[in-house]
Amino acid sequence: MVRGIGDLAMSHAMNYKGYSGRVEFDPRDSIFVGRVLGIADSITFHGDTVASLTEAFHEAVDHYLADCASTGRDPHKPASGKLMLRIRPEVHAAVSIAAQAAGKSINQWADEVLEQAAHV
């Protein structure tokens, strides 16, 4: 399936080497501008076509990883796999019951539910 700029603009996200980028349209310059999400460092990229935007995103992530390697620092990972939540007690109880009913731990159940909700 061939994706056009409109398809990319609708999803607003790109993925490469475990990093995600959010894309928005800049009407002033008539380009798409992106930012890598989930890390403390600021990594941006831009392009006026899907191909140039994708290439710029890949180059930005590759440059970031190369810079980290050359300076001897660990690149920030998009996520550690640990998620701390504070939820209402009644929601916690309902989650516990739903997990038990599915024959799973709360962690297993939540992982599946969050994966589906995040469309991973």
C-alpha cells in the first residue's frame, strides 16, 4: 500500500528503531515538522514529502544514536517498561476482577489492554 502525505498527517506518528515521532503540518512553510517522542533530548526533523520526512526522521534518530556512541553516553530509551499509575479504588477493584476473570495477573491484563488501546 502506498501512503501519501494525507495518510501520514492523519496518523501523526512515525516509528524507527524503537523511537516514535509525532508529525504536524506547518502551514506557514508548507512542510511537515516532526519531533521524536518519549525521550528527554530534543530531536526534530522536517520534510515536504512522505519520502523526505521519513528520510529526515531516520537520519535524525541515526545521528542521535551516533552522537551518543561517540560521546560515550547511553541513548535515552523511549520507555523502561515500568508504569506507575494512581487510579480510583473502584477502578482498581474492577481491574483486579477483570484480570482474574481472564486468568491473568493485573500486569498481564493491563499490558494487553494498553497495547490494544495504543494500537501497537
